[in-house]
Amino acid sequence: MKQGIKDERPNADYVIIAEYRLLNALIHTPEYLNDSRVHEGLFPHEVAKSIFRSICELTLESIPLTEASVFQRGNETDYNVTLEVIKQIFSISTGAEKLDDIVLTLGKQKRKMDIIDKLNEAVRVANTKGELNLVELSTAIYDIEETLSNSYDTQLLQSFDDWFEAYIVDLDERLAGKKYSYGDELLDKALVKGAYPGAITTVAGATGQGKSAYVLNLINQMINLEIPCIYISLEMSGIDTMDRLISMRCNVPTSALYDLEALPGVKKSVEAERRKLAGKKLFYFVDDPSLSLSQISALIKEFKQRTHSDYVIVAIDLVTQLMDFTKLSGGMNLANTYEMAMNKQNIIAKAQNCHFINVVQFNREADNMKISSYKDLDDPAMRPALNNIKNAQAIAERSRAVLGLFRPKSYADKYLSDLDEEGDSDYNLDILEVQVLKQSNGATPKLKYLYEGEVFRITPYLEEAKQSNKTPEEIEAEKKINY
């Protein structure tokens, strides 16, 4: 078969045979040209593409498809289209083959060849002299993963009937009560679609507003509810993160974790918590400051293999410290780099059936906000906005939901601690405001939580507690709400 198309790559013969089979089917059944799966891009080799174009042109001109006519038309534009190649195509005995089988076979063979090409590229990058370019290697590896995730047996164009069929299945799942929970009742009510697979939620805020604590509380609830989840910490070490988790779960103040007198009791609590969590098999923690999105994609696959779960929530704090966001290449600026990284993450979310929760930092303008009175805390300009996010356009565009965090008390403690002004009692409680800045489906409400900084615990804040002078815990008990 190599006499027709010269290709020395492994698996090339099988691809060429599959191309010839499809061209033969199109010659004998021109109606197949109307099928949406049949197009020029399906053929890996230029000679096959030239012959395909010739068949299309002759069919449109109502010229019979013979060895002579196809050869003459193809050879006019591509001298590599020889009579020998055409004879080989016409000589194939197709029997009762179906177009579905031919297209599927060609797609699979083409994918094999593409994977081999990309593997060779990864090997070339790894063997390059000098220091290993990790970004370039990660890109090459990601290209392999993306090719592996492509399915050639899926019909991309859907009729209304196909489209509605998939939608009805989704509606039935909703009727059955299926929802992708964040592990938090307030957030689940606010974001109507939940942490659904193939999407990204972004949690943003200025320094000291509780971003990491908020997401860690979500993760803690997911652990309790046995929702498959991975927590990736790029900013804080594993020890610092465990400090916070132990404080939260064991109600141990942060100061006690480094108090020599308190440590014996703390260690007993830690050992008890370790035994309690030993049976939780759907959570993994990752502590590595030099990860790339390609590596995270591989970690997701490993997680699924270990847990036998097809779905997972992946929280990344801070996502912009991933190599894909920090390494500039090809003359791109930071905004372009962010856009490419977010596009890549969006592809991974869909291909891996996962939901990402990204933690990002507000820009310097938000970090530098100052106040001189308690009235300033009510100024709308103090509240989060999408444009407060660094390179907001790329991040917000790919995120299906964006949450902005704001703690008025953090500003009051920082700038107004020496003031004695009426109304300051309103800020005795540390309330974390979570403003839904964007969601693709639904409104943009503001959620309120009680922030307990000493133990990093965040619980839904009920307005009734303020009105009745009862603690949030007492209101919870009365309503028998289990958060």
C-alpha cells in the first residue's frame, strides 16, 4: 500500500487502508458525501484529501466517477495522485460495509497515528540539549492527553431529536433529586446548577478576606458528605493547611497548636481525628508549588483510578501560581497567558468530567483600599466587583460562577481600632460576605457567613440570630438545620 502514499510512520499502513476504504465507499455511494462525519479533515494524508476533493467536484458536476475521471481531476492539482493509487482504491471490495464502520475505523487509526506523532514530539522535547523546558514538555504531554480524550465514534452534529433526548435524560436526573453539591447549603441554593462537571467556579478576594479558609471549609464539608474531591495547595504548605483543618474540625484555637502546654491534648485530638478520617477514601491532598495543568489532569485520572469515581471536585489555591499562568512564551503578554491557561483548564474540566474551584487574588487596587470611618464600610465601592480580579476578562469568561469575598471587620480592625464611634457594634461579629458576581444560570445574591478566625470555621449566618439576640448555633438547633 505504501506504493500509493509514502509514510514511514508506525501505523501509517492501517491509516492508508482506512482512507482508501472510505474513498471507495464514497465512489460507489456518493450519498455518503452528505453525511456530517465525512469531510476533508478526516483524511490524514494530502493525497487522500486531493482525491476526496476530486470526488466532491465530480459529483457536483454530475460527472460519472470512473478510474479515468477521478485520476484526471486529482492529478490536475496534485501530481502525487497517480493512476496506481486510483486503481488500488477502485479495486477494494467493500461488500456490505456500512459508513459508520468505515468512519469509526478511520477515526481510530488516525488517532493512533496522531498519538504516535505527539509522543515523538514529547520525546524530542525531553531529549533537547541543555536545561529541560518543563512548560514545553507539559504542553506536549497535554497534547497527548487531549488526543487520547477525543472520541471518533461520537456524532458531533445533533438533530433536535438527539438534543432533546439528552435534555430529557438530564431533566429526569433533576426530578430524581440529583444535584452536584458544593457541600454548603447556602451555596447550593445560590448556584442553581451546583458544582456540575465540565465547569469552573472562581473564588476571589483581597488579601485577608478568607478565601483559603472559605474553600477549605467547603472541602471539609465535602469530606463529611463523601463528595469526591481533591484539594491542591500551591500557596500554603501541607503542615499549614493541616493546622487549619485541625483547628476547624477539632475546635482547637490556632494558638494552641503551638502552645507547649496545650500540645499533649492537641495531639490526642489529632490522633482521634486521624482514626475518624481513615475511612474517608474520596479525598486526596496535593502540596506542590510547581504544578502544571497537564500534571493536574494526570492527577485527576489517578484519583479516579484509586477511588473508582467518575466525577471529582478539584479545588486549587491559588490557581494563578500554576506554571501555565506564570510562564510567558512566544511573545505573549500575561493576559494572553491567562486566557490560554483558562481555556486549557476548561477543556480538562469537560474531558475529565470534573468541576474546578479556583482561588484567585484581587488586584493591588482592591488590596490597597483604606477607610477612615465605619460609614466607609457601607460604601458600594468597597464591595467586590469582577474587575477587581487580576486579568478578570480571561478568568471570568471561562468561569461559570464567580464569588467575591468581603469581611468588613477585617478593615475595621485594621484601620479603625482606635476609634470610638457609634455603630461600631455592628462589626463586633466577623461576617464574611460572599457575593455571587456571576453565574451562567440564575441570580447574583449575597450570602453571609460567621467567620471564626481562631478556628478557621465558617458557618452560615442567619439574620434571625441578630434580631433575636440568639447565637447562630441556637437558631440552627431550633430549625434543626444540619449544615
